Amino acid sequence: MLRHPLYWLSAIATLALAAPAHVARQADTYPCTDGVFILGARGADSSMISPIGVSPNYQDLEGLEVIANALIQHVGKGSYLRALPYAAAIEPGVDLLNIGGGVDKAQSIIKDYVGRCTNPRIVLLGFSTGAQVMTSTLIGGQLRGNLDAYKQYITAGALFGDPSFTANVEPLDAGNSTTSGASARSASDAAYYNQNYGSKLRNYCQAGDAACANGGLGDAAVAIHLAAIQTYQQDAINFLTSIVS
């Protein structure tokens, strides 16, 4: 299981997709809605080198907001997007703490929302490390349990460039990669993931992607990874709007 290339990849990605100087802030509140509550997680952030705290750029969702906004317009009924407040740190040696902290926060938000709301419908979006956080949130990871008791409230999801992508798992897998990611799941975890979420979630990976297809750190592989959301954006919108009303 390879992890160290993701640190350098994430650093390159953050430089290439630098957050604007002033990112519009949203309160970390999660009101009940008759529409859908969308939770999105960005990739790792080179400005965050500690797993303690929250990335200052966590609300820069690197293009996921375009997909979320299309779904919000489609569903209406007070639907809204929130960014997952987590460290997104990439310093070597803290990756498990980083992802685990994100999983803890995401699971806590989902459980709280379901516990308070009468018609909970949750949509998950994630890119790169954020996609791995969302996968681990659902199926368990970093010594965390799964969300089996809450899976009926996960209405849909779309993940991009997930380093834990496992190839040839249908219908969960989307894109054209036939190789697994740098931190690929075990066969049993992939089977559980597909059985429980394959009908309502898509995990997008393009062949040659530096992270989800373990394509190395050449310029072409990094470029494929950085373009993952844009490459599959319309396909994801079509999928999500087809199953969420």
C-alpha cells in the first residue's frame, strides 16, 4: 500500500489549484432540510502540516461546488452544501491521523443530522484525500466502524481521484481506470462498499491518474488527477440528478 507519493502529489495539486485569497465562509451548521444536505471534502492542502485543527482552505472545494450547485438547483426544497471541516494535512507521518480525523468529523455530522431531522437525505462529494475520507466514513477505516446503521440516509454520492479506489468493482466504479489506487481497499472492503452503495454512489477514476490509478508522479499522471472533477463533472451531475429528486 503506497502512501508517500500522495504527499507530493497533494502539494503540487494545492499549488496548481491555489485557494483564492478570500474564500467565502459558511457557518459550520447543518440545519434540517426537505431537500438534500450535501457534504463535500477537498483534497489535501499543502498549507496544513498538522492533523490537529482544520485546514484554513477547507471550504475551497476545488470544483465540487459546481456539482453541488447543479444538484441544489435540481432538487430545491432548501437543499444546501457544506464543506467538511478537517485538517487535510499532508505532512509525512500524519496521513492516518489526517484521514481518521476527517472520518470522525464526517461520521459525527451525519449521525447528528440523522438524529435531529425528520427526512434526512445526505449526498457526499469528495476529491482526492477528501474522497478517501468519504469512503472510509461509509465503510470504516483507520480503526473506525462503518455507517451501516445510517446507510439508508446516504442518498447519493460522487467521489473523484480516490487514492483508495479499487478497480473493476461494478457498478460502483466509474471512469476508465483498470488499475487500483495507491491505497486500494481490500477485496472484502470493496465488496462491502459496492454491495451497500453501488446503486447510489459513483467513484470516478481515469486511467493514468497519479492517485486513484497509481499512475506515478509524472506530469501527465498529475495533470489527470488535477482534472478529475472537471473530467467527470457532467457525468456526475447526470448521475446524481437521475437518482435524487
